[in-house]
Amino acid sequence: MHDARLLKYCLAKPGAWQDEPWEGDIVAKVGDKIFAFLGSTSIGLKCGPNREEADELVRIYPDDVSPSAYIGRYGWNVIQLGGAVSDDELRELVDQSYDAIVSKLPKSKRPGC
């Protein structure tokens, strides 16, 4: 999936918005929390509540998925675009990351509340 289409998909989520907290680094947020780190060749997503669960995806796609630097221990992975992870599965992973972040927001900051 091309990064522009992926960004569009992320921003179509309720309450999602684009930010650039570090120069040149685009992220998708809901509330004040990041749910996707968008790079030109990869995306960073929350893939589980902890490293052990996120490692399942690393085991399935060892050449295309790796733990995120610094935040990997919290279940974040980097997924290479255009690799073995299909577009459909990538969209599912974005959905899961978004849902995981929304569930941690205070109810007053959740979209639709």
C-alpha cells in the first residue's frame, strides 16, 4: 500500500488527525495519542499490549516486521510497506492500533463521546 493511501486510510478514522511532532515525521493521532507512525517505506503500529503478543507478527513476517525502537517493549512494531504483509492485513493492523489507542483514552476524549 502506498504511503499516501495509508495516510488517507488512517485519517478517515473517527477523530483522527495528522501531526508532525518531529520535523519530517508524520503521525496519525486520535485525541492526543499517536496510533500510527507513517514513514515513506514503513509504518509503526501498536500490534499488541506487550512485546510478547507483538512478536507473533514478527515471527510470521521476519523480513518485513520488527520491533519499534524505544517503544517496542510496549507492543509497537515497524511494518515495511510493499512487502509480505498484504494491504488487507495492513488495514486490519491499522484498525487494531487505532482501537487499542482509543480504548486507552479517557471517555471524554474518545471520538463520538
